[in-house]
Amino acid sequence: MIISVLLGALMGWIAGKLMGSEGGFIRNILLGLAGSAVGNYVASSLGVGATNSLGSILIGVGGACLLILLGRWLFGK
């Protein structure tokens, strides 16, 4: 459980840096965990899957980036 939260925070932080978004630790955790779910859904819909931890992190970061982009479209920056 602790490792999942820390990985979620890492994925959220990386996505925030890539997208030029700011946020705190809790926001990064939520963004990373939700992004992981979104990324896994999109990847499986495209027939792509992670075979190792790095792949899972990349898919999670991609999903978090999608969530940031969606948030910008819905609420503006």
C-alpha cells in the first residue's frame, strides 16, 4: 500500500513536471493513482500492456498527463 502511494506520487510529480503543472504532494498522489487507472484503460484499449515496472510507470505518467490535459480543457488554466 505504501509503495503504491509513493509510486502514485512519483507518477503525478513526473506528469506535473512534463505538463508544466504545479501541485502538492497529495495532489500528486491522487493524480498519479487516477492517472495509472486511466493509462491502463487507454493502453489496454489500444492493445498495449506493460511487461515491467518501468512500463507501468510510463503508462501511469501518460494517464496522469491525459488527466492534466482534460482538466485544462474543462476548467482552463
